Amino acid sequence: MDRSLVAGYSRLGISVRRRLPGWPADPVLGALGGRQVVVTGATSGLGEQTCVGLAALGAAVHLVVRDPDKGARVRDSLRRRCPGAELRVWRCDVSDLIDVRRFTAEFAAEVGRLDVLVHNAGVMPAQRTQSKQGHELSLATHVLGPVLMTELLRSTLAAAESSRVVFVTSGGMYAQRLPVGDPEYLKGSYRSASAYARSKRVQVSLLPILAQRWAPARVTVCAMHPGWADTPGVASSLPGFGRLAGPILRDVADGADTTVWLAATEPTPPTGRLWHDRRPRPEHLAPWTRETPAARASMWSWCALSLGLPDTATEWCGADG
């Protein structure tokens, strides 16, 4: 179904799959009771809906947002939708590595344990834009910031019995090669959708390295792509696609379904995998996008150098301990 795109990514895909034998069971009521969960990009679309799903399962949900006032309005809305939910707003611009360091230090000191970290924050600037550290904004928001945040929270994640990290990626990455030779998109004509998809390809390609790197802290990591969901981001960044595909777009609940499921299902899903509609999916659909192990290692080395991280997991202890 995924190879046809429309059948797999639209609302038809998840509707059909739910009716097939073997559809994985929903997490049990209260599955996340007592758990601490962080969701970045939590003020709209998939992020807000993910918070709803996690809070409904009993989690204490920490909304990580760029705009605290908007975050407070979303928190209040979530409280009305999920009475009794424990919700807290934190300010952090995920693309700003200095701000990520500030946030993680504050979170580690005040909360001390983290069970689930959902990297949902996303951007698709119309023009090539740089982060405060001079990195291409899509890459900074989707890769550099999330990796650094996880590294700095590693001890906080290790304090949980078994913690999970979920990257919300995009099926658009299937059309992209790993941009080893030009990670910052300095060559050629910049296209926002391509920059977005390239950064999502980096997320997925790094999964095996990140899984191995974070395993000593008992942290599992995976990525999921939500299919085509009707979100404010699609409406503002891809208005033509939104108008064309509007009748078959998933609602945000279906788009966030697998994120919530990965955070709460038992037993813990295997680490280092890409998921869609509650099933592991291939990382590549076209042979020309496949990268070599050397290319993957080179991409990681570039990321580690950009973040000031040592290349091996055993050398990194995390800034919070």
C-alpha cells in the first residue's frame, strides 16, 4: 500500500489496516500512568494531538515550545480535553543549540527522570534560513537539535526503567538520498520541501547509529512517519498539496496514532526501526536512495562534529550527569 502512496499514506491506508487481522492492540488504559513524557513542537497539529493521546493514557506531559504564551493556551485547552492531566510548558527553540543546552539543564535539574521523548518540532522555511549557530534551519530543527537534546538528557532517560525516543519523520524522505556531500544545502537551487525531506532522510539513516549509541543507557529509539495528515504545517507550507489531497488527508488523531502507540505499547518496540501505522517499514523504497555504511558513518561524524560530541557512545556521559 505504501508504494502506491495514496493507498498507504492517506486516511484510506490506516482505515483499511485497522480492519485487517493482526492490527496491534491499543495500549491499555493508564499505560503511561506515572510516566514523564516530553513532546517538542507541541502547540499545534500532530504535536498537540500527540499530547492529547499521551495525557489520555496517564502521562505527565511536558510541552516544549518556542512561544510560551501559545504553549499556555494549548495547555489550557488540553486540560479541558483531558481533565486531571498533568501538563507543563517549557520554552525551547530546538534549532538553537544554546537554548537546547539551557532547557535540558533545567529539565534534568527539576524533573530528574524522563520516560519518553518525542521529537516532533518541525519547520519548512520558504527560503534557505540559518539557525542561530549558522546551520540550515530544517537540519538544525529536525536533526542537530533533537540529537543534542537526547544526548544531554541521556542520564535523565537512563533514570527511567526503560525509556523511548521517537522521531516524527516524513514519508517524503523516501525520495531523497543522504546528503553527505552537502548537509547544509549550500549547492544548487534551494527548495523548501526538498530541504525538509533531506533532513528527514538524515533522521532515519542515523537510527542504527543512535540505537547503538544510546543502548547503554537503556534508551530505545525509533522514527515514525504519520502519512498525509491535515495539519496547519501542511496548510501553510504546502498549500497546493493540501488543496489537492484535502479529501483524503488523515486527521491529526490518525497522524499521531503511531507516535502514541510507540510511546505506550508493551513490550517495548525494537530499537532502531522506522514505523508507519504501527508496523516496521523499510527505510528505502527505491534502490538509488540507499546509502553505504561509510556514508552513514560520515553523516554521523559531521553531526557529531557540529554538536561538539565525541564519535563513540562510551565517551559521552551527557551534560546532566
